[in-house]
Amino acid sequence: MDLTELTENVYEIPQEGEMRAPARVFASEPLLRKMQEEGRTLGQIRNVAALPGIQKYSLVLPDGHLGYGFPIGGVAAVSAEDGVVSPGGIGFDINCGVRVLRTDLDYADVEGHEQELVERLYDLVPCGLGKGGYVDVDREDLDGILEDGIEWMAQAGHARPADLAHCEEEGRLDGDPDAVPDDAKRRGVKQVGSLGSGNHFLEVQRVADIYDDETAEAYGLREDGVVVMIHSGSRGLGHQVCQDYIRRFEKTYPDLVDSLPDRQLVYAPLGDQAAEDYLGAMNAAANFAWANRQAMTQAVREAFLDLFGTDDVELVYDVCHNVAKEETHEVDGEQREVLVHRKGATRAFPAGHPEIPGAYRDVGQPVLLPGSMGTHSYVLAGGERSMDLTFGSTAHGAGRLKSRTQAKKDYEAGDLQQRLRSEGVYVKARSGETVAEEAPGAYKDVDEVVRVSDALGIGTKVARMRPIANVKG
DNA sequence: ATGTCC
């Protein structure tokens, strides 16, 4: 494959064949080599560049790896006028995302209580593939959640005003409950406030390093402060939405499917009823994911009040990793309305952008970037170069290196938990298999991913957190 | 990611 280095950490695959634009890889040489070794990631981003209406270039971020049709860690902006929406460019777990809560506790307050903390959180937050959520809702409530996201949660007494203000899109996109299939609703009604499985986790962390004092202060982060990171998504509901709409698109556009280099790229032209319905359902599933992370926030508040007598547990920010959004971006010197597909990518708007909450507007949007289990996580700030280079986006995590199957062969849950325990990290998991799948060795080096984001100026380092206790599915 | 196969 033809690949040229444009500048440090920027590579371009020139436009050729079916491509309607070039493709770009934002990675260091070692991270690029990992994508090349995997084999298909760069082919996927080249396929994405063939989408109708693609703007500038399709791109993959430093944590990129193989996904369904589109790579995870990929961004594709298409014209809002004559572009398309492709569910594979958003992912099965619609609005999978991360939030960080800060507490008024220091590490010393929690030290010695890790075991009871991890047990309490595990008891309060249903996790793994089972049923049940922290917040009980009926079908009418669910429609409210699908329509209004965290706004509904606030009205029902499950969110504080600052929880709305400190959330991407204030926790609400324009969702259409009627576009969400009944099967998806049936799954979702039991899962408001449930963690899920795989790489989802709820982790108590301490702020170990501050790289940018002013921004950390604006975000309410201080060295040795205790924070909680929640990584989860739209559970069975989002999965069912994605699956049902992929099927509907395949039936609606059979000739298209046959003509694609990969049927997983199936899409619908914006403006078609199928596309409008999918976007309404996707937004509703995004609202559900926000309500889900919000419900778990309430569980965390209950645990901290019980164990430490504090309810000063405030949302720093909440970001989506898997969603498409209509945004305005400069392309060829003009402002254009585009639909930005982000799949395993974080919006990273720079200081001054109008869509950043007032409290953070002078320093840039918080970017929450989890590492792998037992390693550290980061808070970054949206960087000045992100609008120019990556449609206002940066990486979303360490990025998987080994398949789940391979990780299960290579690691043993007991050994991992024991080793992490010796490092002061308490891991409680529903499933040993999940622990093995999520072994740190199955992931790329999060420090290297963050280094590249920082060097590119798309998301710059603010703080690094070390884990204390981790609840997994 | 996912009632990991309606």
C-alpha cells in the first residue's frame, strides 16, 4: 500500500481507485507499524475514504485498530447535504463513552478502605451480561430517557444541574423513541444503570500527575485527589438498534451492498427515510447511554456517602466515543455542515469553541482517555490543532493490540488480579474471562498514544490518574 | 460491544 509521511506522526494514503478522498493515519512510527502488522486497519480506512460525500480525508487516530467495517479509532466526516450515514462508522455500542467524577477526598482518605469500596460498588452496580439496572424504569420512563437523556434523569431526581452542564451535548441529542425497535426497548428497560462487559469498567483512581496546572484547576482536578471513571455505553439497546438498522439498510439497498468493497460499510444517503430513522434511533440510544452512565453516577454517590460520608461527587465531564454528529467544520476554506462519524474517537474541541461548557471554554474541552485495566488513564484538553487536522477529534483509549480470543489464551485472570493487587489495585470482576481479555498486555501503550495526541496538538496532556479499585463485568 | 447463536 502506498503510504507517505507528510509530517511527524502524519501519514497519507493517496486517493486511488474507488476512493473519493485520501486517507490519513495519525500515529507515531511504532504505532503505525502495529496497524500495518495487523493487516486490515489501513485497508478499512481506505474503504471509508470511498464513502459518498467524504470530506478532506478519512482518518485513523493513534489507538486505531480493526473494527466492524470501519476501524475503531476512526473518524469520517461526510457532507450533511449529499453524504451518507453508516452504522459501522458509529459502532454497535452507540455512545459508548467515559465520564469522570471528582470527589473531595484525597487518596489518604480511601487508603485502607479499598476492599470495602470495591465490594460496595460491585454490589450497587449490576455488571456483566446479566439483567438489572441501578434505576428502575418502566416503558413510559424509557421513552422519556430516549427522547431527553439526562434531562429526563434530572426531572426524575437522578441528576444534579451540573450533571447536565458538564456533559457533551448536555446529555441530550435529538432522539426519536419511535425509531427505536421494540426489541431494543425491551432490552434497555432493564439496564438503566448497568455496567456491561468487555472493556467497560468503573474505576476509582487517584490523580497522580498534573501536566497543566491551569487546565487541571478549571476541571477541578488536584494531585492526590480521588476521582471515579465510568466507561460504559448503551448496552443491549444500542446493540439492537445497530443490528436492526444494518439489516434494514441491507434490505433497502441490496445493490449497494453488492457494490461495496466490504458489506459492513453499508450506508444510507442522508435525507432518505432509512437514514433519518437511523439517526433518530442512534440519538435515542445515545441518550440512553448517557442516562445509563448517569444512573451509575448515582450509585457511586450512594457508595461514597455510605462509606466516606461525602456527597461531594461532581461530574467533571462525559464524552462519547461512538456517535455521529452534525457539526460545522472548515473544508477548502469554507464553513461546511458535516456529519462526523466518530468510532472509538473522542471529540476534542479546542479552547473557545462555543459547544464547550462555559466553565471550560477558556481551556478546551475535557478529553477522558482510559488506559487498560490496572494501568493509568488520562485527562487531556481539546487541542488547537484538532479542528485543522482531525475534525476536532483525538484518541479514545490505549487501543486493543491482541484479539479477545488471543488474550484469553495468553493470560490468566487469577494471576493478573494477584499481580495488580500487589501493586495496590483492587479488581473485582464478574467474569474471569473478561479479566483475561482486558489484560494490560492485550492493549497498546496508552502513554505512547497520549504522547502522539499531545505532540500533534489535537489533545494535550492535563493529568494522569492511577487506579485504586476497578469493577468489571 | 452484545440475552458473545432466534
